[in-house]
Amino acid sequence: AEKSSDALGIAATQAAGLHGARTGAMSKRFHAGRAAQSGILAAVLAQRGFTGSRTALEQPFGGFFSTLCDDVDTQAVCAELGERWETMEVGFKAYASCGSTHTTVDAIDRLMQRGLTAGDLKELRVFMSRKAVSNVGWKYVPAGVVAAQMNAYYTSAVKLLDGDVFIEQFAEARLADPGVMALIGRIRIAHDPSFDAGGAGSRHAVRVEAEFNDGKIWTENVDQRRGSSRYPLTREDIERKFRGLAQVVLSPASVEKIIEWVDRLDQLDDMEPLAALLRGGKSRSAALMPSTNARRPA
């Protein structure tokens, strides 16, 4: 029965792109990869003559737009077509949590650099857009790793306590830690309508106020998260993050070799050795891969 229930949930999220992360389900991690896979499958099928509805987006009845909303600006879909590329807006996450929590973490980081500690804090007040509050501002109840990653109360608390929001902060043993839960009691998250006015461009903007035990108040405003296209991570930041994640399952030598080969993907004739390294295995053709200490620009 439990497996059947899981299967229904996984099927439902593929049919409708459901969120469901508050329940602690793993299926949110499935979305991006599944969407990419579906896009590639669609392109390959079309290339081989498989047809699709050519009015699937704008069809008045049963189309994508008409199904999901009552009013849509279809011209916006074609605006700057061939001139502006959405892929250029893709960034990297600096923290192991939902992107909507990152501006708050950045603001807390600035406050901590100024001298704030969890022990000094009387109350932390976070103001954000309605969309962000709905996404990450719900009451935190320990319900698994994914739920913690999607919650701004939890991520704010561990940032204040540990100075970081990475994989160690989402260990099962931390999710209901009494120290974390106590600090969450001193955090307030509220909607600020001024952040709604900017639309999607300001949906992650926050104002964070830290009230100290002695009554003084420090404030930090963050408009875009570190790691966004506006404030990109450096190459060193990205490599550092990869090392921190990969070292859990791969040897140091494999990690460095992967970084080297990914840096020169356009020069590789065979992807199998790299795939073998990513799986944590060895490849008979690994010796055929080009090896050099020269580094190319990212």
C-alpha cells in the first residue's frame, strides 16, 4: 500500500508539476531532470516525424494557457525571440536549500559579518513577497530533509547557529534539534506588499531586521540572491561547492579528474570514461582521455 501511494504521488507530479515538498517527499528533486528529459524526447521525436499539436500553447480550449490561467499575454511568449535567451538567466545555488530562502541567508550572512550571533538575538524579522512567504514562510515542522530545505525558518536558524546552509545542516539528526527549534521561536516571517510590486524580478527580495537583546536593531536588504545571473558565483565558488558535494561519494582524485574533464568537454571524443567516474566506477577507456594540466577559461 505504501509503495502504491508513492507511485500515485510520483505519477501525479509528472502529470501536473505538483509541489508537495512540505510533506518531505523526494519528488521535487525529480522535476528538473524529468523536464529536461521530456524536452529532449520531444525534440528527438519531432526530428523523426512524430507530430504534436501545433497550437498546443494558444488553443482556446484544452491548450496550455487556457488550461492553467484565465488571462494570458501570448505576445509576451514571443517577445525578443531569438535575441534574449532564458538559459543566460540560469544561476548556481550557493546553499543546499530552496532558492527562495537564499536572499534571507545572504542577509543573515551580512548581519553576522557585522557581528550578529544567535546568542545576541532577541528576534529576527524577515519581510518578503507574498509568493516567497507562500513558498518558504510556512510554519516549520520537522518532516524530512526536503521539507527543511524548503523552509526559511529552518534555514535561517541553522545559518545563525552554524554559519552555513550546506549538506551538513540537513543531516537527519539536525532536523528536530532542540537548539534549532528554540531559535526558530525567535524568528518571524511576514509579507511586505512592496516586494510584490516588482513582479517576478523582486519575488525573492527581502528585508531582514535583527533586534538585539539590548534593543538595537540592524537591517539588511537583499534584492537578488548570490549565485543568480545578476550576482554570479565565481568559478572558485562553483568548484568549491562541487568538491564539498562530491567528496561524500567519490575519492579526491576522482573529484579533481571530473573537474578537469568537464572543463574540456568540447575536446572529448568519448563521454563514457567521464560517466564512469560520475558513477563512482572505473572505465577501461579512461586511459584514452586527454590529460593536461592546462586550464581553460570557464
